[in-house]
Amino acid sequence: IDEVFQVQDQVARSVAAILAAHMSKAEAERMALKPPATWQAYDYYRRAADAYADFHRRMEVASIHRARALIGQCIAIDPNFARANVLLSQTQISTWAIPLDDDFSSPAVLDAAYRAAQKAVQLDSNLPQARYQLGLSLSFKRQVEAAVAECERAVALNPSCTDPRFIQVLVSAGQHERAVNVGEAHLRVDPFTLPVARGWLG
């Protein structure tokens, strides 16, 4: 009984890893049924997502620039790809918030991140990740009530889709206890989350 919580966490991590593998396979199978151009756009998107994840491991701005170049190719093929706009906004928020290059603290870069997130929501209003990214962009623009509302819409769309961006939004809104609860719940269900999630929880 003393180890019940440790066992519970081990089971949760194992199940999450298996589900992630099956979900990736299912998504790949769905994409295979779509036209070749759409598949090519998705390939660019996956490579951009990998480059962005690599940035979070190494904190090298070259990975961000590589991700943006790949996103540009993705959007050129499929301008209606909502997830690509979410990822574009993420890269812009990262360079706006972290002193890596000339993007740091640039109002124009923050506005661009907000517009990309807004476009993602316009393209797919039922995509939780788009709502979370719009919420994060709004929080950095100091529109905290609107930011929390967007994240709550994301939760309403898919309660099982947790996202570390909600932690930061709640911190910005001064809802610290709720931020801790959301952060701890996210880390329990997503073993593959970006390292920044632990930073925001801290």
C-alpha cells in the first residue's frame, strides 16, 4: 500500500506511451488517405515540430529558424493547415520571450504570434491546441481574462487534451493554485511534454 501511488504513476506513464504510439500511427494512416500535396504539407509540419522540440532540448536558435522555414513550406502547400499556424505562433512566442535573436521583446513579433494563433482558430475552431496557443498569446499581451477564457474553451472541446500553455496563462492571471493543479495533472498524463512545462509549474 505504501507504493500504490508509485505503481499508479508507472501504469499511467506506460499507458500514455502506448496511447501516444497508437495515436501517431492512426494519424499517419489518416494522412495516407489524403491527397499527396496534403501529405507533403504534413511531412513538412512533422519535421518542423521535430525541429521545435529539438530547440527545447538544446536551446539553439538555429532549430527555431529551421522550424520556421519548414512551416513556411508547409503553409505554402496547404494554407488552411491550422496546426502549422499554431506551431508558427509557438516559435514566435519562444523567440519573443527568450533572448536569442532580434525577436526578443519585439512588439511586432508578439503581434505576429497572436495573428498566427488567431488564424489557427479561424481555420479550425475545434482544435484545442489552437485555443491554447491563442490563450498564451493573449496572456503575453496582458489580456488575461480573454487568455483564460480561450484555454477554458480548449478544455471544453477536449477535457483529456491537457496543455502546458494553460499553466503559464493561469500564472499570468494570478490563479496560482489552479496553475499548480493544472500543471501537476498535465505532467501525470503527458510524459512527452516539453521541458518548459516543468519550468512553468515551478
